[in-house]
Amino acid sequence: MRERGITLVEALVVIAILVILMAIAFPSFNRWRVKVSIEGDVKDIYAMIQRARAMAFTRKVDLTVQANGPSVCITGPNINECIPLSNPFTGSVDVSRRGYFSTQGTIRYNGTSEVNPSYDCLVISVNRVRMGVWDANTATCRAK
């Protein structure tokens, strides 16, 4: 009678193949995870800026949105709201009591990651916020 099953050698070969595949896939997975994390932080900052804009308009106060390291904060008279970020960002924008941006500029990712996210900065004009990609050569955020 012939017994069915796998031998120890066959099991070891399958395990070795799986280990090799995991070693190949892990760096790609890690880069993807960092890329998604940066893009998620940009979306969180975008939402925070829009929240500050609505608060400034409804409460008739001037506010500042500032990204400093791993957090972004809305500050103003009797207002100090912050949210944590997964990555370091830098930059700030002032929001007038009419809901316009008093200062034009950028808020951008300030880390050392070697990934290429779809967007890693926000460009702010007088009445608009757009997500974009930081161009280190020109030191500007190119809106998408």
C-alpha cells in the first residue's frame, strides 16, 4: 500500500521558496507603506486647512494652520487644535476671518524617504488649496 503525503524535503523546499519570495516582496511593501502614509498625511493636512477656513469664516477670527514636525495645528483666539501625523511636515498658512488665505505658500513633507508619493505637499493661493509634488530643484510645490 502506498501512503499519501509530503516528505520533509518537499516541505523544506516549499518553505525555502516562500522565504525567498518574502525577502523579495518586503522592501517593495515597505516603500508602498511609506508612500501611502505620506499621501494620507497630506490629505489630513488638507482637511485641517479646510476646517480652519470654515472656522475662521463662521467665528469671524483670524487663524493659523501650522505643520511643524509630526503634527499640524490650528491656532487662534481660544482655538488650539492639533492632530498627529505619521511623517514630518513643515510650513504654515494664515486664514483671514473672511475665509481667505492671507499668506500664500506651501506645506510640505520634510522627511528623508526615498519613495515617490503621488503628492507630498500643498500649495496655497489666496482662495485655493491644491495637493502637489515637491520639486527640490526649484524648491516649489507643483500642483496636480
